[in-house]
Amino acid sequence: MAGRLELTNRDRDLLFTLTHRVRCLSLSQAGRVWWPDSPQPAREAGRRLTALAARELVLVYDALARPEIDLSEPVAVWRPGNSIPDFGALAYRFKVRWQGLAARRVRLVVATKQATKLMGGHGGRRPRATEVTHDIHLATVYCHHLVAGDRRIKKWVSEAELYRRGWGRGEKLPDALIMGNRGKHTVIELAGEYSAAKLEGIHTEYERRRLAYLT
């Protein structure tokens, strides 16, 4: 069982991220976001996460994933009323950005069910093997906006939370959603090596629902 919970503000912020924003973080992501001034951010993060794991608030484990790529800028931005993107060109760009990047071992951290009792939100499920690269890179996007001080990050809603709310039941769930005023929401859609046809299908879905998207 969990011991006494002597959590710092940093601990709570990290746990909130894992229970309300993203499914997982890599150790390097945790280090550079929450220990940016440390000479060895990942090592410092590892020490604290090991302590949180001992209190059954997180699970730290190794998985295989492709290395992180630069996602500081979206490949495509679309809003209702804009022209239709060139899906062939987009598919090519999504494909080449992964070329030569073989999966390698990475240390991950996920929240536990115990953490959700403390923080609310969601936790307790590891990404499936086929989801690890995707989920790490979705966390990359979130961490970028967080570090950049983007105020919209406070309105970031995870896929798990959207599902719980019954949002778009029977329709495609976004990877994440930034809630906007008067229903003007922005979808965060992390595209993998998608075909032009798949990208067109995703676009058609969001166009029909009058949703802007970043991918």
C-alpha cells in the first residue's frame, strides 16, 4: 500500500500531467520539463520517480519506441473555411520524418490507479506495444506547449477524458482536444506513417464536425 504522501508541488504537477493530460512520459521528457536546471535532468527525474513508484503512484518500466522527433511545429494546421490540404504531400512528409529511426529501449512512467484516487483523472494502463511511440510523441507535443507557456494548455483534454465524457460517441476520438469558446475546439491529431487516403478520411471527419486540427 502507499505510504505517507509527502508530495511536492512538482510531484503533483507531474502526476496531474499523467492522470489528466497524457498516458505516459519518457524519463527524458520528465527530466527536461520538471528538472530543467539539473545538470542531469533524466537522472534526477529517475530518482524522484523511483520514490513515487515506491508509494505506488507511478509505474516505471522499459519499452521499445522510436526516438523522439522535433514536434515543436505542426506539419499541418486546418480550420473550417480553409482550403483542403494536399494529402499526398502530407503523407510523404509524415513518412520521411520516421525514416532511419529504429525502435530502441526507453524508460517510461505511467500513473497508477492509486494516483487517480489522489489526483482524479485516468491511470493504471500502460500503452500497448503498438502505442508507445505514438503516446511518447503526443507527450512531446504537450510538453512543448507546457514549457512554452501556452495558456491553451490548461484546456487540453485527453482522449481518455473525452471518452469518459461520451464526447463524439460513435465517432473518431481525437488524440487530444484543446477546448475553445463557443464550441471552437482544436483537435490534436498525431499522424503516423499514414496514407493519403487515411489522412483524407481524418480530414473529412473533422471537416464534417467543424473542428479545427493540428497534425
